[in-house]
Amino acid sequence: MSPQIPFRANLDDFLLSLARGDLLDAVGAHYASDARLYENDILVARDKRTVLRKLQPVLRRFAMVRGTFDELTCDRATGRVRFFCRIDGVDIDGRVVREEVFHAQVWSDGKVAEERQYRGDA
């Protein structure tokens, strides 16, 4: 079996978790233990455990969150993935929240090794 098939299957599962709003599953199942996370080119997490801890305030703030994707590109040979994710949610006060984030990821051995997220004008 080609090593490319697990890469795409893992990527699809990651994206489905994001679409469902299951951020903990997306990170827990698909980030490498030493994955790095950057926001607007600033390193904010040096490992999966820190990424999961960073998600806790977000999860407490939202009663519901879902993601939709646009402009997905993936290069199986290099493990590079890029996409826009529009996050729609309702916070605990009932306010509708929408955010667009550009994601640039590097996958290695079936896991996200590095993710760069860009928000706003970055």
C-alpha cells in the first residue's frame, strides 16, 4: 500500500474533526507529540500538550463551533497542506462569532509536525 494513502486519510480525518468543531480530537489524534504551532509567525506552542492546553479557553468560550474549508491544497511528496478555514460558532452568551484563519501545515509520519495559522491582516 502506498504511504500516500494514509497521509490523505489522516488529513481527511483531521479536516472532518475541524468541520464538526471537535478541536480536541483534531489535535489529539493528528498532531505529533513535538508539533510546533505558530500564530502570525509567533511560536505559541512547542508540543501537542501545550496546543491542547491552549485550546481549553476557546472550548470554554464556545457553546458550538464548526469549520468550513476553502482552497485546500496538499502536496503529498512534501507533506505540505494549505487551506482557509472559516470558523462559525456561538459563544456561551449566545453571540455569533465568525473567524477566518489560513493554515499552513507540514505533515510527517502521518501527523502534523508544524502548523502556522494566520489571522487578520498578517
